[in-house]
Amino acid sequence: MKHLTITHKLIALICAMALVVAWLTFNMVDRLSSTAYDTRRDMLQAQVESARSILEYYHQLELDGTLSTEEARANAFAAIGSIRFEPNGYIFGIQYDGVYLVHPIEAKVGTNQMTSPDVSPELRANTRSHVELATSGGGLNEYATSMPGGEPGKLYAKQSMILPFDPWNMLIGTGAYVNDIEAMIAREKRQTTILGAGAIALLMVVAMLFGATITRPLARVRAAIDSVAQDDTNYMIPYTTGTNETARIAKSTKALQDKVRERLALERQQAEDQAALEAERQKNHDLQKAEAERQAHVVATIRTALEAVADGDLTVRCADLGEADAELRAHFNSAIGKLESAMTEVTIKGADITATKDEIQRATMELSQRTERQAANLEETSAALEELSTTVRQTAEGAQDAARRVVSVSQETETSDAIVNDAVAAMDRIEQSSARIGNIIGVIEDIAFQTNLLALNAGVEAARAGESGKGFAVVAQEVRDLAQRSSAAAKDVKDQIGESSTQVASGVRLVGDTGEALKRIFEQIKSARDIVSSIAESAMEQDTTLRSLAETINDMDTNTQRNAAMAEETTASTMALGSDTDALMALIHRFRVSGQATATMAPADNDFRMAG
């Protein structure tokens, strides 16, 4: 886009607008087409639903008995057959087997349009599709067929609305060709295309005119800018009095032209000043030459001294440089002297560092070895503590399990104590029942004794009566025998009850003793439960303590391992320091100082040597 001209950009804008207009026009025509087809479909559906309402009305008259079936069908068919609407619309009715019942062409009424050989294959196919659509609930059927008054052999698009009427086993429908809608859509497309093309052409012309009003002033301003770029300060800049963008560019070009005019004047002034400077420069050249020769001597003398210093000879001193550079010579010799003193002290300190380095290496090695041994001992201690912690944890778990079992036994003991108490109460009730039974037996014995006395008196009275009392005497004797047997049986029962009472009393005593024993056992179990619970709690506390101790030992082991690693790193660093110290001493020995001969240089005959 940055390489396009303004005219081209305007044309591109117009083209984009044209595309938008074309797209909007296409959408508008498409919506118009959809609206037209929807309107046609709604019109067809309204006509068919009106016809079905007529059929339902006459069918209701048939059901009510007002009309017979033939009369109702005839009236209904006549009513819907007379319906007409635009464009050229009518209602038709077809039985599900393909026989036409209603049609404006009388010749088709009563003919089977699906099986008759006189019907074209096209019409048979359309009738069959109507029937299939009706049996599936009805709807809009779109198909192509020939049109009356149309071109022979040409098929035209047509829409038919089909609705079923099951009470009379038939369908009703109506249709309309859509060629008028297609013609309307084509006409709208042509009109919108012509209008759009005209609008685009007009916009293109307007864009060209506007582009010319912009590009022509810009071309003149560009020519002015080119002249200013060539340092032409006499060119008349156009359009400097306006307020639009071109005038602003022209004003900026005018300001640039003024700046160029000022630059040219400044260059002329600089040329004059340059000539004056050349004369002054030549004068100073001669003075600089003499000074350069003097400085060359100074530089050569100092270079000789510096070469000796570079070779490691710190005993060298600078020779005479003349009166002007006497201070420089003094500073140079003072600096070399201080460097020599510093190097002497460095040599002494280097020897001390070497000795200290050896001691550090020995100490670091011993520290590394001790740290490794400590790490191994801590690892063994940690493993032992882990085993001890596992044992204590198992003991704690066993104690907890024993505590649970003791609690369970305690509960069972409480239950047994309650059962024993219930048994003692039951024994007491049995003893009371035995006493009541004994009293009842006593009453029975008294009754048997009285019965025996009465039988004896009856026998005496029967004996007195003589022969007439013999039968009564026999009865009295039997009653007496029965009373005696009852008395003997009651005595036996009383003896058994007495023995049972004795046994029950013994049982009550034994059950009571059992209850007391269970109470003592319950107290002992409670004491044992408390002891076992205390043991479990102590074991848990010991387990917690041992775990904390094991974690501490593990942390100490980890830290010791780290210390061992750091000791090894320190040993390695110390070894590296030793190597660096030896290298440093080797470098120091390369320098020669007063009163000392290095390993790399021959001993000096004098303490100081002059260079120059």
C-alpha cells in the first residue's frame, strides 16, 4: 500500500465500496427471492387449508346424518372445485390410489393418473409424488413439469401444497408455477447490476477528478523540494498561502529552503575561517616539529627503560631527559622504585602464602577424612535407630491391640456380671415359687387328711346301717384309699420340693459367689486395661520420640554428607590454590629486584642500572 499513489488508493477505495455494494445488493436480492417464495408457499397453504376446512364441514354433515356420503362428497367437491386464485390457481383432489376426484378439467376427473397408459410418464411421476407426500403427512412438493402456453418440451419449476384428508381416503392440493418469481428476481438483478455499475463508474470518475486536484499541487511541490535538494535557493515555492495539507508541505519546503540558504552562507564563512586557520597551522607546525624531536628523545629513553621493566628488570632507572622533563624522569624513577619495593614485599608474602597453603592442604585433607568417618558413623546410627523405631512401633501396635482385647474382655465381664445378677434373681424367684408350692402341698395334705376322716366316718355310719349301707361303705373305703394315696403323693412332692429348695439355695449361693468372683475379675481386668493402655501410650510416645530422633539423625547425616562434599570441594579448591600459588611464585621470580637474582636472569653486578 505504501508504494501506491493517492489516485490508485482512491480507486482501490472505490473498488472496495463497489464490492460492498455488490454484496449488499446480492443479499437484498436473495432476501427478496426468499420472501417471494415464502409468500407463494403461504398463499398455497392458505388455499389448501381453506379447501380442507370445506371438506371437514361436509364430512361433519355426513357424520351428523344431515347428508348422505354421496351428497356430502358431491357438495364438497363442487365447492372446492370452484375455488380460483391468482395466478391461474385452482384446487385438485386425488384419491390415494391415483384417481382424480376434483379438477377443473372434467376429462381428468375419474381417471387414474398413476396407472392409465394415456397419461404421460411425467404426470404419473408427479401424481405418485403427491400421493407419497400426502401419506407421510403432507407438505410442499417442488418439481418440474410442462406449462400450458409454454415452450414445447421445456420443463418449468412448480410448487404444489399437498394436504391429506384421511376420512375420505384422499388428498387435496394446489400448485403454482414459479416462473413469474424467477422473472421478477432476474429483473431485479438486472436493475441492481445496472445501477451498481453506473454508481461505480460515477465514483471512479469522481475519484479521478479528486486525485487530479491532489496530485497536481503535490507534483509542483515535489518539483520545489527537488530544487531545494539541489541547493537552489531562488526557486519560487508555490501554494504557501493555503491551509490544506499541500499548503503545509509547501510551507515546510519554504522553511527548508531558508535553512539551506543559511547553510550555504555558513559554509562560505567557514571557508574564509579555514584559510586563516591554515596560516596559523603552518606557523605552529615548525614549533611542533622541534617539540616532536624533543619528545622523541624522551620517548626513546623511556621506551628503553620500559623494555627493561617488561623483561622483568626492576633495577633499571631512567637516564637524563633534559631540564624540561626532569620532573617526568623523577616520577618515572620513583614509580619504578615503588614497584620494585612492592614486588620485593610480594615475593616475601608469596613465600609465606606457600607455607600457609601447605598447612591448609594438610588440614583440609584431615577434615575431609574425619567428615567421611563421621558420615559413615551417622549412617550406621541412623540405620540402628530406624530398626529400633520399627521395633518400638511394633511394640506400640501390639500394646494397642492388647488394650483393645482387654477392653473387649472387660465388656464381656460386665455382660457376664449382669447375666449372673439375672441368674441370682431368677434363683430367688424359683425359691419363692418352691415355698408357695410347699404351702399348696400342705393344703393338699390337710384336704387328704380331712377326706380320710370323712371316709372313716362314712364307713362307720355305713356299718351301722347294715346291709343297706354296704355299697356306701365300699365307696367310703375307696375314697379313704384315694385320700391316703393323695396324702402320700403330696408328702413325696413336699419332700422333693424341700430337696429342690435346698439345691436352689445352694445354687443361689454359688451364683452369688460367681458374681463376686466376676466382680473381682472385672476390677483386675480394669487394672490390667489401665496398665496396658499406659504401656501403649508410652510405646507410642517412644515411637514418636524415636521418629523425631531418627529424622534428626537423618538431617545430621544429610548435613554431614554435605559437609563431606564441601570438604572434598575445599580440598580440591586448596589443591587448585596450591597450583595457582606455585604459578604466582613462578611469575614473581621472573622479576629482578635489588639484592636478589631470579631463576630466569643472571645476578646483577650493581643494585641499580641506568637506561638510556
